[in-house]
Amino acid sequence: GSEMCIRDRLAVLSSNFFKDKYNFSKLIINLAPNFFNLGSKKIGSSKYLIVEPSISLEFSNVNNEIFEAYAYNEVSLMRQTHLASKIKIKINEKVKMEELICDGVLLSTSAGSTAYNLSAHGSILPLDSNILALTPISAFRPRRWRGALLSEISKIDFEVLNNDERPSSVTADNVEFRDISKVNIVSSDENKCTVLFDSCLLYTSDAADEGLGVDLGGRR
């Protein structure tokens, strides 16, 4: 969470982020191409990951105020009260679900698929998959729906039904907006973020709990 906050606030600096195996994040300002030959051994041997595209969203609240935001990991729509949210879902202007009754729903990029999306039992996506993961959060009806995998060029629209009785909020990574009525989401290549890793260890959830690494040639 702290890494995501730093990354989003300083994205305008065209900075690079280095993440080591202990989950400590370090900010590298204006990293020169030859820095890797002159800098530390760990950073010099780190793996590149350019997080692109990000998710761009435009949304309105119950007062018809319009906002814009972007996210690298996910956009999540969540209930605000004890009542479940009722959400209509459109994909490329076509209604795919008239009413999803749930605690919430999230749309994740491949870079964010191992974060909240994984905790909500969503799919882990390869970084170069060009896919977005649409995942329900505690779906009540349809209870057996497990989500969908969408092309990153898809346009996704969420509409909050009965938002006067069942208010919902939307969160773009670490920025939250309350009392939302509609959310329109598309992928964007306007915001790029370079992340570096000190190894290619991929940790399974069980292995991470035990402090064990499983080298599968992917990311953690």
C-alpha cells in the first residue's frame, strides 16, 4: 500500500521504483541508462517491469459531479453501508449483467492481479497478457459467478442501482470517492511506471507465509 501511494504521487517525476525481496520500496529519481553499470549490484541485476497501460476512469456521483482518475493495479467499486451494492455491468456498450448483488466488484490490470484481485479469488494474469480481470467481491446473486477476463481495449461501465438506499464508493488504487452513481473505465497508455525487482522469484501464497521462494521464472 505504501509503495502504491508513493508511486502514484510521484508518477509525474518519470521515476523508477526498485522493490527488493523484503518488500521494501525505493524511489530512484531520473534513472540514467548507464546507472545500472555504475550503481549497486542489486539494482544493476534487477528485472525491468514497465507497468503499461494503466486504467483510466471517469465517474459521476449522486450530485452529478464528474471526476477523473487513473490506477495501475485496480479499480474497485464497494458498498458503503450494511446493504449490498446492486451494480449493472456493461462491456463495450452492451449490458452483460443486469444486476450484480455483491459487496463490490473490481477491475484489475495484469500488474495488479496478484493484489486485491487475488484475495478476491480472481485470476493471476501474465504481465504481457493484455488482459483485464473483472472479479466480484462476495457476490450474493448470481452467487456462482466468478468474474471474467476481458481484453484491455474493452470499455467497461458500472452503474450503481438504487444508490440512494445502497450507496457505493469507487477506489482507484489508493484514492477513494464516495456516493458514486456511474463509472466508465478504459485502458490508457498516458501514464507509465517502471518497476524493478531484485529477483525473478514467484512466491505462492503458502510459500510466502513460510518465507519460502519458488523460482518459476515469473514475478512475486
